[in-house]
Amino acid sequence: PLQGGRRPTMEAVQGAGGEAEGLGAGDRLHIACVYGTVVAYVTCSGALVNVILPKHLLDMSCAAHPQAPCGSEEAVALASYWLEASRAYVNLAALVSLPALTLVADRLGRKPVLVFAVAGAGLSAVGCALAQSLALVVALQTAAGLVSNVWLFIAVVYASRADETSPGGRARQGAFALVEACIFLSILGGPLAFGQLADAAGARATLLVLGGLLAAAAPVAALGIRETLPARLKDRGRGLPWCGPALSPHALFGYFWRRRAARPAALLMALCWAAMRGTEYLLVPYTSAAFGWSAGALGRYSAASGVVMVALSAAVAGPLGALGRRPLILLGAIASAAGCAAEAASSYGPAGAREALFWGGGLMYAAGTFLSPVLRAMLSEAAGPEEQSRALGCAAAVETLCAFVAPWAYGAAYAGLEARGAPGVHASLAYVIAAVLFLAMLPALLVAEPGAGRLW
């Protein structure tokens, strides 16, 4: 039926669990293009950052040391230096640009920012493939971090789904959980598929393939994705005077200070992501030192954990979402804390039992990672429709900052005690820190002010 001569909004036909059966063919095509673009972008970007770019930098480092065999200590050290530099600069660039670009998405629309992010990532991949110096590769990655970083893309995708789902019930939380499931699935598949291609054709050729796929995804997204920002909220061509204040130093986290209703979600996000980014950092050094895991063993562990993450995120979009937000946060925090505690305990005992304990703890931790979409949905419901990208972009900035700080904080706890000759204790302390951060979410959840938001 028509509402005042117009088609009913998608929100009007959605049920409690997510997308409704009453959506038309155009709506379904739009939703499919949104999730398809997420899969394409994260698959290519994840493979580039985690597998192809490190291999490309190592190849270029080997070329810079023709007198030494490829894989020599000098070449690896040089590649590691530029790889860490590129990751640090990308995160810093994202922190600088997120406030302004998410405000652009709230004023001009979600679609232009999404399409530009996909196209920019493709151009960056091609540029890295054609670059002849390590410094130029890092410069191109930093430029991409300013305008097309993954944090910006994900924040605007979440804002787009928030535009089309009602804040009450389970619709928005379910839509966010499906986005998270697509992200986990892409992180699993991308490195595996493109890693095989890089072994066969080389990293430079694979970068060109990734760039071509992203460049092809941009026009598809432009044609298939519909603008979701309500017309009444768009800037009407009066210039962009609102961009200046967004670039001020305090704009990034000032949003949470000014929006009282957003503070509980911000606190829970900071605790959750500080713990998650720390466990991600610890995985490779700890398993290599404690169990001697090869790349294949790490791949099997990551694949098993990823399957659990995808399954639980999809379950939050379905039957698990019926539990309600507070029970979901409690369950996720407890499961993740228990998993980190088991990983800490794996520093002791017989070797076979330690490895099994670490596996069990890792899968239990993975079962709690549905916290991210639940917390994002909580923040989205505390924000108005005119500031969805801004709010979710500030959340992405919190996650970026946690990713930037985690190697220093957890690395100090890990390496400091290891240098003192305390076998097992250094790893235990690092994982105990993560478990404590997850457990700190419980009092933060329970003592939050009752009037601070829909949950509270």
C-alpha cells in the first residue's frame, strides 16, 4: 500500500529479526549490492594488508639487497620496518580523516563516500604494484588511509544499514551482525585465495589483480547501491562550512563527550576493542614461541576461529538476537574473558595439553566476538539519523586507536617479563590483561545510568 502517494520505507516493512519478506525486487538488489560490496572490499583489502603487501615489500627488499639471498636477515628487517611504518601511518591517517569524511557522509550522502572508498583502494593497490621504491609504497598506502581506509568504509556501511532499519527491536542489530559476518567471511577467504595467487604469479601481479577487482566493484556499487540518507538531511549546495570544525583536534572523540547517551557504548567499545586488538597482536609471537606453529598451523587455527565468528555473528542476526542486548553483551564478555583465561593457562603444563587448552580458549574467545556489532548497534540507536556516520566513524576511531596502541602495550607486557627470564609468566600476564578488560565490561554495563540510552 502507498503512504501518502509514496512507496513505504524499508523500515516500515521490516520485522523484528532483520530484512522482511515484504521488500521489493529493487530493495533486495540494493541490499545484495551493499553486502556484496562489503565482501569485495574487505576480501581484497584484507588480502592486500595481511598477505600481499608484506610479500611485496619483502620482494622489493630482496631486490634492494642483491648481494644477499632473499629472506636474509637484512632483507627481512628492511621489509618489516616499512611494513610497520605503512600500518602505523595508515592508522594515523585514518584518525585524521575519519571525523571530516564521516561528516561528509552525513551531509552529502553515504553512497558517494562508499564508492570513492572502493575506487580509492583499487587505485592504491595498482599504484603499489607499479611503485619502484619502498617509500613510495608507504606513501600510497598512507594516502589511501586518508580517503579510503577500511575503518571509514565500514562506518559508512553501518550508517547505511542504520538508515534502513528501525532503532527498536532486533532489526538494526541483526543488520549490523550480518555486516560483521560478511567481514569475518571475507577476512577468511581473501588471504587464502589471493595468497595462492601470489605464490603462483607473484605479489606485484596479484596487487594489479586486486586493484582491478576493486576498480570494477566501484561502478557496480555506484549502480546497485541506493542512497539511504534521507533527503531532508542532505546539504543543499550551500558549500561545506561544516567541514572545518570537523578537522579540529578534539572533533574525533569530542562526540562522545558531547553526547551523553553515547558514553556507555563508547566505554564498552574501548574496553572490548582494547582486549580484542591485544589478543590479535599476541597470536603470532606467542604460538610461535610456545608451540612452534608454522604458517599452516596458524592458518588452520585462524580458519577454525573464523568459522565460529561467522556462525555466531549470523546467529545474532537470527535466533540469538532474541535474548536482548544486555544478555548478549554479558554473554560475549564472559565468553571472551574465559577464552583469554584459558589461553593464559596454556603457558603451563605438558606441551600437548597446553596446545589443546590454547585451542579451546581461542575458540571460546572467538565465540564472544559478536560483541562488536551489538555495541555498534547500541551506539547507533543512541545517535540521531543526522549523525549516524559521525557516531559510527568515532567508534571506528576508537577501534583504530586500540589497534595502534595494542602492539606497544601488550608488547611491553610480553617482552618485558620475557627479558627477565620468567618463562610462561610473560604470556600469562598479557592474556590476563585482555581477560580483565573483558570482565571490566560487566560493572560498566551494570552501573551505567538508567537514562543514558535505550538499553540503560
